[in-house]
Amino acid sequence: MSDTKSQILEQVRDYHLEKEPSRAFVPGVDEIWPSGAVLGPEDRVALVEAALDMRIAAGTHTRRFESKFARYMKRRKAHLVNSGSSANLLALSALTSPHLEDRRLRPGDEVVTVAAGFPTTVNPIIQNGLVPVFVDVELKTYNTTAERIKAAIGPKTRAIMVAHALGNPFEVGEVAQIAEENDLFLIEDNCDAVGSRYDGQLTGTFGDLTTVSFYPAHHLTMGEGGCVLTANLALARIVESMRDWGRDCWCEPGENNRCFKRFEYQLGTLPQGYDHKYIFSHVGYNLKATDLQAALGLSQLDKIDAFTAARRHNWARLREGLDGAPHLILPEATLGSEPSWFGFVLTVAPGAPFTRKELVDHLEKHKIGTRNLFAGNLTRQPAYQDVPHRIVGDLTNSDVITEQTFWIGVYPGLTDEMTDYMVTTIREFVAGR
């Protein structure tokens, strides 16, 4: 490293400490966000160093991150993309590849999912001409059950795609067994659950494919970004192709012949020796991320264990502080799980002397940020009114979530003083009613 570069990076570190000084929390004045990135001087330095090296496209930082994150997640391959939403689109689209032959998903095939969640778990199903099959979830865990998923499987069902709700694992071991017994693909949407475990095993390691988001709200951040991971090398090759325009060649941009077949290959009705860099075996996308994002991700990845511990600590402090509070349904971890929590969910109980809106308004007035449990019952959203779908069982709890549920933060940027203030503010409101 040159002296000039070293001096610049040292100044960047100093600038960060100057710009982000620590100060005491002032209750009712300082906002408590429900989620957010926790960025230190090393993160700012990582970004600036990549910029100084002009890492403006996917390159060495990207490959390092993919390798390191795959090892952390205990998967053979990780492919970095530009968002968690793109990761979901890419994972589901990969299952439509003609390379899968008889197992490929085709328009009209069904994919079992949950009604209460974030749209981008469901959108790829619709965008690929497939039919979502919606099942309900449980209150307290906000996840569906293996029993519900099993009951939803029909003659056209080919896959299961479910998210771990706010970091709380669904019964993924049992669901994976159901998928295997019925020859179904399983995609784990792990965007809210990096670091969570089920029966001692990391979530994201049960399915054929798993997805992760690196949006600032999530467990690690790149600003924007996401990842698709798998232990199946054949699926990994399809994911890479569809991420990179659909091309057949696996040479990195700027590499000329790592595949050793650049002018010695023939596919389709193309002439023999057609440049392999321009042979396309899938109708794909360009969903790549940049080395700037990957550099930040590498810096963040060093903190994942500390971030996970902080999320668990903050959730436990809220849970203990609100235990026994009347008219509130408090969250619970799925049996056999160790969540890396994304948020702390609260449901106003039926018959309570106050509404969700009244409680949320009170919290927001006191500078405590809240969020609904995403879209609530997706079948009630305007975007999905004319979408072909199937519902198995009722969606009673999804409707309760739509009308009575919200969540508050547990992210690592919160202090004990902040979580205690949230507890006090909620308890004072409930007692006053």
C-alpha cells in the first residue's frame, strides 16, 4: 500500500470518528429506528479503499465475499446479486431452467408459500407464470407449520418457497423432509434470518436454494445487495448463468478463455466455434452487484457473530420487560430454534380496549419507530386481486396480522436504555387504557 493511500485511509478513519461521535440517548427526543445499519470506521475505510482501487464492477472483492460467505453459511456456492428481491427472483427462476429437464418448473405449476409476509417472496412465483398456494401462519411465531404445508400439496405442486419470519425459523427441518418425500424443490428465504438456527443447524442450509438480503435493515449490509446460495453445483451453475445475462460461459468479465472452449464450442444452431462469451443458454438477467458493495460486505461479515448476539440480547430484554403486559400477544421462538431476530413482533389481542393504530400512534409520538408485519395478508393487497392463486385452509391469522400486528426494533444499534424506554412507553400506554 502506498504512503498516500495509507494517509487517505487513516484520514477516512478519523473522519468517521469525527462525523459519528457517541453521545447519550435522550428519551423522547432521539428517534429509535426499528431497523438500520451499524457502520463503524472500518466499514467506511473498506468502501473508500475499494473506491480508490476503482473497483467499479464485480471483481476480486466480490469473489472473496462469495467464498467467505459460502463458508459461513456452509454452502458450496454463493452468488452475489444487487438485492434480496433479485436473489428471490433468481432462485425461483433457476428452477425453470431447461437444464433441469423433467424437474424444471413450468407455467401453471404450483409453489406453496405463506399469505402473510413480504411481497418479494411471492412475486417471483407470479413473474415466472407459476401459481402461489397460500397457507396461514401461527400467531406468536408468525410462521406457518409443516402440517399446513403438507396439506397444501396437490398434483401440480412442484416447490415450496417460504421465509423465516423476522428471523424466527419456520419448521424447516420437517418442511425439508416433506419436500424430499414429495420430490419438491425447497427455497428458503433467509433474508431476515442470517445467523438463525433450527435444531442447531443454520437456517439457509436445509433447502435446495437459499436467499439473503444485504439491505441496510438486514443482518449485514452492503447498502443494496443480496445473495443466492446452494450446495448443489448444478443449480449453482444455472444461478450464475441466469444472473449473468443467461450466458453459457463462466469466465469472469475481463477473462478471455478460463473455460478453455471460447472458440471451440457449439450449442443450438450456432456455427461451430461461435465465441462462447456470447452463447446464451438461458433467458437471463443482469443482476450482478459491484466490488464497492462486496468490500463493505466483507467488513460487515467480520461482525456477524457480534450482531447476532446483540439482536438476541435486545429481543430477550424486550420480551422480559413486556412479559405479562395485558392485551398484547407477545412473540415466541419456534420450538427447537435459536433465532437471530430481525424485529420484535406485537399483536394487539382481540377485545383489547385500544387499537393497533392507537398504540402505534403513541409509540411514534414518543419517537419509537414501528413497522407493520410487511404486507399482512397478501391476498388482500390490490396488486394480487387478479393473480391466479390457491388458498388452503383459512387465513384467519393472516387477517389478524393485517389488522392488529406490528413490530419494533432489536437491531444492534439499540442500547439497553433504548429497549428499556420502549418497554416503559408501551407499559404506560397499556396501563392507561
